[in-house]
Amino acid sequence: MRVATVESSTLATVAYDEAQELLQLEFCSRAVYLYFGVPAAAYQALLGAASKGRYFNQSIRGRFPFCLISELHADARDAPGRSGAADRR
């Protein structure tokens, strides 16, 4: 799965696996979700959308099964016990 950084106030990265119709979205909050059964056309439309957040809300959210795979909020980087070194590559 190839990850693309996008210009958006909602999304940070977008990745897609065409063979599995699997869309991975990393939000600016750093939460990462997988969406299942997403056609390639929806992925391409998301990448080409002037507003990625609006396209997500209108065409992906609530239309495909999903699961949260990671949730790391920006303020968690400074949490006790985390050096943050991995975040500063």
C-alpha cells in the first residue's frame, strides 16, 4: 500500500490497496482508519477533490465498513514515558 501525503485540514495521508479495495486514511488527529470495499474510483476522486474533508464526509463516511487501527493524538507525543524520537524522523 502506497501512502500519499495530502493537502487537507482533515486528512494527513491517504493509502489504497486496489486488489483488496482497502482505503487507509490518517486524519490530522493522527487517528488511522481502514475502510473496506472502497472502489478505486472513490479513491481517485478523493485524491482529486478540492476539499478532501468534504469528499470524505459526503462519499466515504457512513458508506463503507471501517475500523480504527491506530489513535495517537498530537498531545500524546509529550505524554510521560514517550520520548517522541520516533515521531521526529
